[in-house]
Amino acid sequence: KTSEGIALVDRDEDGVDRAFRADVLEGLRARRKAIPARWLYDDAGSQLFEDITKVPEYYPTRAETEILTERAGEIAAAVGPDRAVVEFGSGSSVKTPLLLDAIAPSSYVPLDIAGDFLRQAAIELSAKFPGLPVYPVEADFMAEVTLPSEVEKAAKLGFFPGSTIGNMVAWTAVELLRSMRLTLQADHGVQPLLLIGMDLVKDRAVLEAAYDDAGGVTGEFNLNLARRINRELEGTIPVESLRHVARWNDEYARVEMHLEAMHGIEFSVSGESFAMAEGETIHTENSHKFTRRSADMLLHAGGWSPRKRWLDSKERFSLILAEA
Ligand code: AVJ
């Protein structure tokens, strides 16, 4: 629900999320089957992602946390005083308090599409930072968002950690960066800043292991999408016949996650029949990796000028401060 009480999730008379069903059916009908990665994150999927951040092979969360901890002073000096921090995506992570501790902002505006999650995170944050005004906004930040009037005049710092930008193809990433710029622009104020996490290109084996951990947590995360389809869309996907695959696509500089059929299978979803041949896959996620230049190029295309960049000690991950 939005603050006006309008539900953001559109459900049919049986309680089925219409957008989820439409995306899944369209994705399964395609010659190359693919389902948008956002559907990986139901409650079970969000919990599994939290678990992924703790497996030894998945370095991005630890690397970004190291930067925010070790370079807090430099980040604060580069950002300057009196900024309202606007975080794109849930603020439930450990990263948010690290940033707020570092820069002591004038207020904090978490933006998220998941309302319950958002309100819970806002309550926990307010408890940790008693003097800090917190204004949660339930919204889909892929389009321009109108911020609460209390922060209208404030200079803004957008925060977009986790290399979530890497889950988008370039066209969508540029659209998002431009929307963020519009959201953060004050009427006639100081230029907004954006602090964005972008994961770096590195050895293929390191990347593939990060998305296919030996403990199988990422596999469970990926397979949960098939389970979710079975749960919510009356699906009959034989989940035991699918296996998790993570592979580096060098042409597109991204790690791809797929669900691969180990032998020929047939199933139905919402009453529609589908088949997969042995070795055929459903593409479920892209995680683009960047070089310094490709990161800067993407930011420029989105209307942002990179000003400062910090890397972790092993130079695996970058946190970039850009100015509109
Ligand atoms: C935090 C959403 C960017 O792509 O690294 C982790 C998601 N997928 N393991 C990423 C994810 C598989 C993650 N994001």
C-alpha cells in the first residue's frame, strides 16, 4: 500500500499477482526462456539472499561493507554536511547504519516497493538513530518519485549499494540513473550526489563461484523461483529436474543465472503447457560487472559525473560518488 492506501501489487480475484503471472507466462513462451530477476525476491527469496551474503564465496557484501567502514572519514569529507540521504531499495542492511554513522545526515528517506519491510526497517533505524528524522516512502523507484515535502529543499545524497545496478541491462540502468537524478534534484538547490556500489570485472572462476557457492545457497535461491511459480501460479514444474547454473558471459560482461533442465520435461503454469528439452534453460538473472571505464561510461550516460571512487583492499568492488 502507498501512504494513500493504494495497493502497489495488483492481484486478481484469486489473489494472484497479475504482473508476476504475466511476466512468467511471457518469459516461458519465449524462444529463449527468461524471467525478470525481481521475482526471485519473495519472502523466502529475500531470506535466501540474506544467507548468500554470508557464504564465503559471495564477496560483494563484505567488500562494500569494508569500504564503508574503512573509508568512512573520506566518504564523509567528500559528501560534505547537511545532506538528506535517499536510499533506493530496502534499508534493512548493515550498510545503511554505516553510511549514516559516517556522514551524519539531516534526514533519511528509505524508498522501497515492499511496504511492510520498509516500515519495519524504518522503525529499527529510528531506534538506532534517535535524533534523525526518517521519512519512509513506498514507491517503485524505476520512475521519478515525489519525495516528502519535509525534504523538498534539502540537498540530497542518493545511496544505491550492492551493485544492484548490475542486475539491469544498460538501457534500463540508464533509465534508472536518470530517474534518480530527477527524484533527487531540488528546485534550485545544490546539485545532488549519488553514492553507488558497482562490482568489478575479475577472474572468471571467482565470479562463477560467487554465484554458485559450494554450500548450494545460491542454487536454492534460484530454484526458489520455480517453487514460487508452483506455489503462486498453480505450476507443476518438476523442480528436482532443474539445476542451478551460474556462468560468466564474457561478451556482455555479466554473470548469468539459469535454471537448466537435466532431461526433457513438460509442465503447466496457470493452465498453460510448456516443455523444456534436456539442457534448455530459463534465464533468471544478470549480474553485470564493470571496469573503471565502463562504470564511468554508464554513470555519464545516466546524467552523473563520477567524482571519487573507493575500492576494497582486494580491489574487487567499487563505491563511486557521482554528481548530477
Ligand atoms: C545484490 C541483487 C546485486 O547480483 O550480486 C546474489 C543478487 N544473485 N547472488 C547480485 C544475487 C545471486 C545480487 N544483487
